[in-house]
Amino acid sequence: MENSILFLPGDGIGPEVTNEAVKVLKAIEKTFNKKFNYDFGLLGGNAIEKTGVSLPPKTWKACQTHKVIFVGAVGDSKYDSNPVELRPEHGFKLIRTELELYCNIRPVRLVPGLEKISPLKNEIASKGIDITIVRELTGGIYFGEKNRTKIVDGEKATDLMSYSSYEVERIGRIAFQLAQKRRKILTSVDKAHVLESSRLWREIMHNIKHDYPDVQYNDLYVDNAAMQIIKSPNKFDVIVTENMFGDILSDEASILSGSLGLLPSVSFNPNTTSLYEPVHGSAPDIAGKDLANPIAAILSIAMMLRHTFDLEHESNIIQKAVENVLKKGYHTQDILGGGKVVGTKEMGDLICSEILAE
């Protein structure tokens, strides 16, 4: 469905940040004479309450007919004692798995002038942080065969970590192409001196790097990468890695910007669907209190405009609007530092005002 977006607000602060994301998208429509279609559905704990399942059939059907999905947030600890299939996250995982959304892109950027909100020392943060992590999302140890067997002195548990050449090549090419559009530096992270799956990973990456001669390519072991991301984050441009390493490194890198409330993401399959979401959780403890930071959700809309709708200028306008508001000293309660603390709705309004002033 062309220019049609399926919004799944979800749980906790999800509906609040989704409202602000929609508000910003409508500001873009008004400013640049664009038109998007808005569809909404249930997902997560909200869906369990109303339908008994976390992914209702109506929502799943809508996911299959939309090329673009936006998820606000999913999860609530009150469902932790439920069977796996009756937990909020189950439906979300089904969407990613069934649509084979194998590529996750998570940008980590520290807004220039806001180095004080980063936990890094100023001499490191002031050099700039603008990293994009490309994570393979449907393979590796998380999706490998799992078993537990009895042994003489207890039990033995096994999780199989495996990758095929095809899985590595398709994620590798996406990372190279992304690097071509940025600063043309790609770092592939593995554990090739220990793991056979990493040795295959490195071989495939070396095979395809010759197709991208304009990209500066290098390999790093994951432990060294974890250290260098803290020590010298300015040296990284695009990082590509497998599922578990990407899970850990993207969470590590996310804190460099000063708040999870500032970070967007997308998981996609070029042949099916793109799913955009802020990286923060549902934060049920502050839900409904106008305290949530909507910027990650708003920047997810910016990513959507750039990656799915090829609206680079409009995407940049949202990014600029967010930066202008932050530089003027406005921030939500999750961002440390001076300035004026505003609520979820006011932050959305301020960003919209910047866009409408274009």
C-alpha cells in the first residue's frame, strides 16, 4: 500500500510517543505538501487485554499488506508470569520472524553541542559520535537449535550458533551500500580466531569487499570493538556484525548519545517490510504521565522518510528540528543537564513548530 503506514502504538509509553511521531509526520505533510495514509492496530499487552493474544489476526493481516510498520513500544512486567505465547513481546517477535526482517539498523549520534549529556569525557565526546550499527537479526545463536540434556552431575544446555554464506552476504552488502552513502568506512565485527561461524563471516565479507572499492574496510574482534567504541567512537562510521554481538554492541553504543530516548531504529527485509521503532522500552512506570521522551520515535519517522520513502530532504528537516530544540535548551526528564524540562506533548509541539517554520 503506497505511502500507507501501519502504526502499532503498543504498551506503556508507546501510545504517547506514537502520538508525537504522527504529529511530526503531519507537520511534514503540511510543510512539504505530502500525503501519507495512517492505519492503526493492536499489539502487545494492549492487544492481550482486548483480544486475548498479543498479535491479533487483524493486526497480522495488516502487517502482511503494509510495506511500512511503526511500533511505539511493547512490554509490561505484569505479564511476566504468563506463558511465552501470552506475553506482549511474543507478537512483536512473530512479526519480525515471520516477515524475516533480517537487517536491523541503529544509528547512534551525539547532537553537536550536547556533549555534556554523554557519559564520555568531554575530550572524547567533543570529537563527535556518529555511528550506524548494522545487525543481522534472524540468524546466529538466538535462532539456532537449542537443547538441554541430563548428564551425570546435572544438566547440559546447548545453543547452536550458525550462519550460511547467503545470510552473511546479504547483510554485508546492505552494510557496504550504507557506508557508501555515509563516510565510506565499514568495520566488520566478529570472533574469527575462536568461532567457525565468524571465520565464515570474515571470509564472505572479504569476498564481497572488492565490489565496493570506494569503502575503507576493516575487521575487529568483538572484544576489541567493545573497547574502541568507548575509547575512540569518532573513528567508527558503519559497523556490521552478527546477531548476538550486534545486540550487545548496539546497547553499549546507545548510551553514548546520553539517553535511549534519542535513538531510532529500523528492522527490514528489502523484499517484504520495514519496521521502525524507538529503541527504548515501554517504561510502564511513567506511562500516561507526559514524561516520556518522544524524540526516538520522531527520529524513527525521519529514518522512515529517508530509507523507505526516499525523502532525504524532509528527513533532514526533522533531524534539524530536533537538534534546534535541544540546542535551545529544551529537554525531557531523561536527559541530564541544564535547560528547561518539558513534557512529551510539548517536546512534540516544539519540534513541529521548527518544521512548520521552514
